[in-house]
Amino acid sequence: MLKSSLKTSEKIILGIDPGTNIMGYGIIRTEGNFLELMDVGVLSMTKTSDHALKLSYIYTELLRLIDKHHPDELAIEAPFFGKNVQSMLKLGRAQGVAIAAAISRQIPITEYAPKKIKQSITGNGNASKEQVAAMLDTLLKAKVSTEKLDATDALAAAVCHHFQTSSKNTPNAKGGWKAFLKENPEKLIGKL
């Protein structure tokens, strides 16, 4: 049985952008509508070509992050469908290992399509990675580096999960993005 959050409203969410060369992660703490950036970065596996070693590294490092931050839930970006079948298989394995690490610590997992994440963060499912990073800066009141977009993608998955699972004062609450921005003008950041 997977653990559920025992805290009343505080929740720690680990977001993952799976990859076999670079895997992004982002960790946020939420309490009601409050969002706080705890950790963000990438796991780099570019120095080895051995796929099994990459998978082992992903598993070990994600367990280290889980044991350090004790997330209540994991949000992971679903792989997009590409033309290269071998790349898709490798990406699926990396995603599976990340999910297995969370399951080993009894953490509930939710998967989100890339368009769903972008829609949730910016209001536009076709937003660029830079637009997503800019909105994360505003939402988290922290400068999120656009140099490592795998990390911002992972952070976006975590914030998307918060929006999808909370019910008040979010872009997904009754009224959608227009109502949210009207009630929260400080969230509006120029034209995206």
C-alpha cells in the first residue's frame, strides 16, 4: 500500500523529467496555495554509454533525493512519442526506474503529458520551455535557471501536480486561467 500524506495541508512533491543522458528533478513544498522551491537540478549520465549503469545511477540517485527530502508524492512527465523506437525504449526504461525508486519508498506516482504540464503552468499547451521557466519564476518567487531546461521541466511537473490536486486559488479552479489572473494580477508576467 502506498503512503498518503499524513500532514494536513503541507505536501512535498518531487517532479521528474525522465531521460537517459540527463534527468531533471525538481522538489517543491506546498502548504495550501503557498509554493516553495526546495531543490532543483539534473542527474547527468553523459560520461557513460553503458545503459545498465545509467539506470543504476538513476535509481541510486533518486533514492538519495527521496531519502533526503521525503516527498509525499511524485509527478513524472510522460515520454512523448518520437520516431526513434530505440530512444523511446531507453527513455521508457529510465522512466520505469524512476517510478520503481518511488514505489520502493511507497510514494504515490502521477504521470502527466508534456502538453498538460505546459497548459497547467502557462495556460498554453504549446508554450516553449523558456516560457514555462519564466512562469515558474513568478509562481515560485525564485529565479529558475533556464540553462538546465530538463530541471525546469521536472519542476513544472511538480507544480502541475500541485495545481491538479489542489482545489482553491489555482489556474485549474472554477473559472480557469482568466479568472485566476483577474483575482491574482501579481501572477501575470508580460506576454508569454
